Amino acid sequence: MRIVLLGPPGSGKGTQAALLSDRLDLPHISTGQLLRAAVRHGTPLGIESRAYIDAGELVPDALMLGLIEERLGAPDAEAGFILDGYPRNLAQAEELDIVLKRLAQPVERALEIRVDEAEIVRRLSKRAAQEGRSDDTGEVVRKRLIVYAEQTAPVSRYYAARSLLRVVDGMGSIEDIQERLLEALS
Ligand code: AMP
């Protein structure tokens, strides 16, 4: 099963992707995690990406394409994957289709987790206290929400137009949301 998970920062997307990954025995591919690891290790990608991440902006598509091509081409992704954090704009959605077409492994389902804004702010301030991510603070969070609304929200329409999108209510307990996602996949 090849699944794309969509949702704003603070929607619980990463948490849900990890649970789905365990449940369905598929690799969880988070571009945010891959980028943060690259920054930690000081790789060329990390060095180039850092300023964008810290500003809450998208890392340029050309840099992301190499990363995603390499990761999706790895043997463990042959059986399927849960993609978390990619695509983030329409150009990336189109590039993903091209990459997956080449691998003869098209996206089968896009799941969007929808959460209201007050809850997003509440969850992100909790995460800031727990994880200390450099981009979970005031101004940067606001910027990430704007980027989501302007650039990432159209990606939902891209998948809706291809009849691949299911929207799931992201309010409630982690377990309840997980059940809704599994239902949306069945
Ligand atoms: P995330 O952990 O998914 O919230 O991603 C954290 C940050 O990494 C984002 O705010 C972006 O700066 C960067 N990032 C992650 N995925 C992408 C992507 N697909 N395209 C561009 N930038 C990304």
C-alpha cells in the first residue's frame, strides 16, 4: 500500500504515520525527519536546508527531489510506504507521480488529517516544550501555517481530483484518529 499523509503542522501527522507504519508494517518516510537528520549530521543537504527549516519555509523542490528519489528507490519501499511531509506543493506532487511512475508504484491513497486552528496551536506549544524543535516557536509556527495554507492545501485538491483523497477528522484521541485512518484505508 502506497499512502501519502497530508495535514498541517500540529495535526498529529507524524504520530499517526508512525502508528500506521507499525500497524501495516510499511516504512514511515518523513521528509522532515530526514532533513533534521541531515542537519544534525552536517551533510551538504543539511547545510543547504537549515536556513529554510529554521525560517519555516519549504526547502527548494530540487533539493527535495533528490532526497525523495533516493528514499523511495530503497528496497524497503518496494512493498509500499507511508509518506509524511511530501509532497508539500503542487510541483512536488507532480514530481512524485513521475518518480513513482518510473518505479511502477503509483500513490494509492492520500489521507488528509483535518484539525482546527486552536487545536494546532495547542498541540504545537506542547510539542515545543517536549521536543525542543527549532521551528516550533512563535513566528516560525505562524510562517509554517501560512506556507501550509498557500502551498500545501492545493495538494489535497490534486489528489481529490484523482479520486485518491480521504479526509479524516483529526480531533480526539490518538487511538480514535488512528482507527479513522485505518477505516479510510479499507
Ligand atoms: P515537518 O517535520 O514535516 O513539519 O517538516 C519540517 C520542515 O522541513 C518544514 O517546515 C520544511 O522547512 C522542511 N520540509 C519537510 N518536508 C519538506 C518538503 N517536502 N518540501 C520542502 N520542505 C520540506
